[in-house]
Amino acid sequence: MHKKIYYINGEFTSSLNAKISFSDAGFLYGDGLFETFRFQNNRLFHPEKHLKRLNDAFKIMNLRYNKSDTEIIELLQEMIKLNQIDSGLLRLMITRGSIEGFSSIWEYDGLPNTYISIIPLISEPKTPVKIVFFDEKNYPLIRFNPAIKSMNYIGNMKAKKDAHCMGAFEPAFYNKDKIITECAIRNIFFIKGKVLYTPSLDLGVLPGVMRSTIIDIAILEHLKIKECHIHFQDINSFEEAFISSSGIGILECYWDEWKSDYKITKKIKKNLVDKLSNW
């Protein structure tokens, strides 16, 4: 196993020795948040967008955090430096804290715990990936508006496993009204004509950092943007589709009995790759 340096509550430590408290609220109850920061050429990619989403979530969860945005950025930059990785992903995890000595989590009034791990970027698939569409009612998902990156991902992970067993790369969900929401760990986009469609945030969709970057690029490509409700029965009417995340950027996707030439998607993807390469 390749040894990395992680950050645990004020200390940088070997990944081989990294430990958390059994009484950590994140472990016991999934009571915590996370953000996955991409860094390219030793530079964090739009950290301000991650920090805004994180601070919004603190308010929703009534979580009193003890580090400033500047301190968080400094920790992330130190992680990159210590691990000597040029491009990769940093996972910042913040939990309610270790509730040892308290009779219940509701009585806990201490400080949160902070953890940071790191991995290098992995090679993305070179060909379009298959997706499958799942009904959200079959999975215990957290669908909140505004959406937060809760550490409770059990429904997402179950869907990922089910999709894998079906030979698919990623599952995409639709809600009780048959409206497309998002993928298990990614956002989804569709294209028809010169219009880029993506599910709107009022559906409880995560406002992805890569999602907003892609929208900005699409505007420069003179596409009209529609953040809206997309009905499941309409998916075959679209000409192109792709999924996105901080980790993979853009991946062209398809589903059974549908295909595309991804002409516009490839232009957006090239612009994104150029932007990341020159970041």
C-alpha cells in the first residue's frame, strides 16, 4: 500500500496509522459533511465554490465550525505539498465531533472533528459509459433543498452497486413524479439542438462545482442553458448526454436503445480539459 499523509484534527499523519475515534458522530450516525476538492498542477480548482457550499451546509446543520476559510485552504495546500501529488482529489470531512462522555449527541456542544485524505487523479474511461435509471423510492436518499454533501451516502452506494451488477458505470435517479434528478455521485446533462438541459436545484440536486463550470463553458459555446424539470419519458428525445463531477470532469454517457455522436459534448469537454490543463 502506498503511504500517504492525511490530516486528522490538527495533526498530519501517515495514512497507514490514521485512526478516528469510535465515538465520532460521523462514524456513529453519519452526522457530518464532506467536500471533494480537485487540484490541478498543484492548484485547487475553484475552492471558493466548495467553501460556499460547505458554509451553507454548516448553517443548515447548525454546526459550529472552528476554522476559517483561509485556514481550510492552508490545510489543503499543505496536504498537496506534503504528499507531492501534482493533480488529484482532496476529501475534506467534518463531523459533529467525538461525543465521548455525553449521554447523547443532542447534548454535545463541543467542536467538530476535521479529516482530510488525498488521492491522485485516475484515468477516466476513453469511451462513453453506460448509465441506468433508477426510481428514487427504492433507495434511502437524502434529498434536501438546498442540497448538502452529507456523509450519509448509503442510498447512493447501494444504487452504485446495483448499477455495477447491471453492467453500468453510473445510476441516474428519477423522483416520484418521474422527473430526473441526478446520478449517485455525479450531475447529469442533456443536449438538444443548441440547448443544454440539466435538472434544476429545486429538486434537491447538488450544486456541483464542476456543474457550474460546465454551464459557464456552455454559455461561451453559445448554448442556451435550461435548468429545469426533465421527465423520464423524454430522455430518448435528447441528442446528447453526459455526466460530470470534480473527479472525472465530463464523461459522455448512453443508455439502452439510445446512442449519440456527442458532437457538442466533445467541444464542451475539450474546453474543460484545456481549462483544467492551464489552471
